[in-house]
Amino acid sequence: MSAKKVTLKSGKSFDSPALFVNARTKKEAHLLKETINRYPINKDHDGLNQIDGIVVSAKDYHKVSPFLAKKKLKDFGEGHYSIDDRILIIDPSSYLPFMGTRQDKEAFCNTVAEWIPELQNIINQITVIESQKTKIEKYMSEIYPLLDVRVIQHFLEFQIENHADILICPSVPLSSLRMIKEQIQKMGEMNKQGGILLKTIFQKYKEPRDLMNLVALSPSVLRPEYFEDIKDALVQGKPDILGIRLMNLNEKNVAETKEFLRFLKSLVGTKIPIFVFNVREFGYVTFCHGSSVISMPIARSPYTTRIKGGEKPPREGNYYHPIGMIDYSYQKLYGKIRANNYRFPCHCEICDAFDSLLKVDKSYWNDFRKIHFLLVKNVETKEFRKTKVPLKVALKDKFGRSEKTGYVTFLDLN
Amino acid sequence: MLEIQVPEVLQKSEYLKLPPSERELYVREILRQTVRKNEHGVTIGLLAKRLPFDSRTIEKHLSILTFTNEIYAVKIGNTQLFLPNSIPLHPAKKQSFETENREYIAYVLQNRLGEFVFIQEKKKTEFTEEVGGGILIPLADFKGFVKFLDSFKKDINKFKISG
């Protein structure tokens, strides 16, 4: 399979299939920049040259922005693919008032505090409601009217003024099967308003940008009878790119996952490039069903899970096993590689440099595993771009040798 | 009854929520796009029927667009017809001259009154550019206009030396 070059209106480009990474914290942005600068391309390794874009949530932007320098760093020479040469996407994350953790909701409210000052209070009032049904109805009746054309304008302006290469129109998530018609309608309205604003008042902006309509959806609400309605709502405002943010995908639910992939495939008919946000290795499956770009969080699960009994997660985070395509906890990895003199099961630049698990200081472990994750993802992306067989065949082979054998069934939808 | 083509517009209740300065920009851009879509011209009455703006707002913005020469008006009996002015004869006949925060773009264009050289000013900031004024010079008189500018330049130089 040969990679296809896609150039955006901003002038930046990416090769499809492409992998973008999410930078959520100051630390992650710092590590990303460090890794890009520390591991330049050489004959044995490819650094992070295959990662073409960075996705930042608007709520995290102020934390991450110091590392997304606007000026090109001269020290690294002309051919250096620096962090600011890569595509920047600032996701409004407007699904957050409706779903997400309390901290995320608070961070979102702080971001929009000037535009929707009453939002935090409303969310606080709704959060204490016990009935899920009433909660969703309240969210819709109280928050939908606040997400008007002004909010869309502010979000688009925020993205333009922070040099995003693709503008995302804020919209509401599809989270409830019972209320899906109303949610689709509101999403369509917001997308249409975003498109109109971009063609009217945003004409004053010098640099043209691509517009993306993004739907945040929980696959459990997808039913074939709504595919057309969702598609119609997504293409309102004539976007250049379509985006899907997956919320709480349960990969073990084969029927639900296949339904999502069928929906993705149905979007291919629009002939608009599709980005899939918030996925891990499952994202590779979506390449076979029409997506051009996937975005991944750095070495963490894309979905929030509640830990039973209120236990704190271990301080040492998970290590991504490049063959197994699975995350191992520190303790599990320790046990697994004991027989091999604690040598890492990986040949990325940083694993080669440290060689053994015992040589990595525990205080550096989390940085180490994140850098390892980025470097391995770079290698995987390169593999998919350079494979000589169709991507589906290459993925069958890769998943077949990993612990993600279940993904093989998703490569064919029949 | 004549039908005119209009672009997609926001509902009145939505556009009224925009801040005043953005609202002005929005109305002007919708009118600009509408006049461009209707090469044979539009009237204020037709616009007021199809767009969610009242006729006084439309009249105000059409007069601004006429002043900047992006559109022009022709009087036919009691009716004033507004026509698009920015159709360059050929893309090659478009050149621009940039200063620090302004850009002057010269086009050769044709409308039903003849062929013209259209010079349009755009004001630039870090992120934005806005249409400033614009002048139309009949193509046949353009040589004379350049001579006039040239002699004006000489006068300025003399003024500088003597002053």
C-alpha cells in the first residue's frame, strides 16, 4: 500500500493513513516535543517522522501551547520535521458538558467561562440528579439553548487565533438512543451554523482553513435506521473533513463494533476524508473501512473507566508491548521479561538505549514508557504506509500475531 | 415574479445573537454573496423577501458595497438594480501591491457599463483582512489616469525638495 499525500488549505500536509496523537497535559506536550527533537531521522530509526499531527482539546490548550512553538527551530536544520510543521487540531470538545469526568467538565467550563458564564452552575445542578433519564433531558433542555451561534463563533475564533490547521465546528454528542432524533437535529443545526459563519464573518480571516464537522458518539446508539440522518447532519455546512470521536467503545461487543464500522463505511459515499478520534489500536481497523486519519492518546486508554473500590491506579503506568499490541502493567512486564534478563521486548530508540527494565529508574518510568509508545507508534505507522500487500492483509497478519486477534474479525464486515 | 438565488443563511433569531460588529460583517457578506450569485441583478424588495433582514438594513449595506465598488447600481425607471462588480475578465488580469498592513489589488473587469480597471484596498492585521475602499477607472481612460498619477508624483517630489 502506498501512502497518499493530502494537502490542507493551510499548506500543511499528511500522508494517509496517518496517525495523530493527543497531547492532554503539559508533560505529554513536553515529551512529544522532546522526542521529536531528541530522535531525528537516521539510517536505523525514523524518530517521530511518521506522526503528522497533534490534537489538543480546547480545555487543555493553555497548558500545552507553550510547547507548540510557532517559530521554526533553526538548530535542527532545514530537513527537520519540527512540532510546528505538523498539523495542529484544537478540538472544542463540546461533548464535555454532556459526558465525561467531573474534572474534564470543570476544565471545559473554565475555557468557556467568558462565553457561557452560567454553564458551570447548570452542570452542578444537573450532576446531582440521580435518574439518568431526567439527567439527559435536563442537559438537553438547559444546555442546548446555550450552545448558540455565539459559542460556535467563539470556538472557531479561538481555533483560528491559535493557529489550528483544521477548524472543528463544535456540536453536541449522540449519547442517548431515546433522544437521538433531537441530538441529531441539534448537531445538524450547529454544523450548518458553523459552515455559514465560516463563509460569512470568517471571510475576514486571511488564511483559509479546512472545516471539520465532528460527531462525538457512543457506538451503542448507532442503529442503521439513523445512519442517513446522522450523515445528513454531518455534512451540513459543507465541511472539508468529517470527524468521529468514539466514546466508550466496547470492543468485546462484536455486534456494536461492527455496526460502528458499517456506519463509518457508509460515510465513505460522501467522498469527504474521515478522521477517527480517540482510538487506540482499534483505529487501525478503521483504516480498512474508510478513515484516513486516526488520533490516539499517548500511552493511555482513550476511555474513562471507574476503578472499583476507589483504589488509586499504580504510579507506574502501562508499557505498550509492540508485538502483543497490548498494555502491560509494570509488574506484569517485570514478570514477563524476567526470563530474558529483563530485556525490553522492543527495539525502538529508547528501549535500545536502556536495554533492560532494571536500568530505568522508577521516577523516569512514566516518561520512558510514553516516549517508547510514541516511537513504536511511529514504527507501526511506517509499516502500514510501506507495506507491499493490501493494508487489510498486513493488518490481519499483525493482529494475528498479537493478543488483539479479535480485531481480525472486524477487518471484513460480511 | 423574479426568483433570486440566496446562499445558506442563519435564522433571524440566531443571527441577532451575534455581537453587533460581527452581525454587520455577516449581513454584508450575505448580501455580497447574494448579489454575486445573481448576475442579472437584485432589488432591495427581492432581497427583503428572501433574506431575514429588513429593507433598511439591506439598503444600508448595499450602499456600503456600492461605495466600495464591489457592486454597482443601475436605475431602471423607479427600480434600482444592484449588480456584481467583481468579475475579473481574466485571472491573469489581477495584480496586487502590498504595503505593511494594506494590499491594493488591481483587476480588469467588465460590467454592463463597460470595461474597467478596478483597484481595491484591503486592510490587513495579523489574522484578518477587510475590504477598504475601491475605485473604478474606465479601461479606455486608464492610460490618462496613470499619466495623471505620474504628474502628481512629480509635483509631490518638487514639493519635498522645495519644502
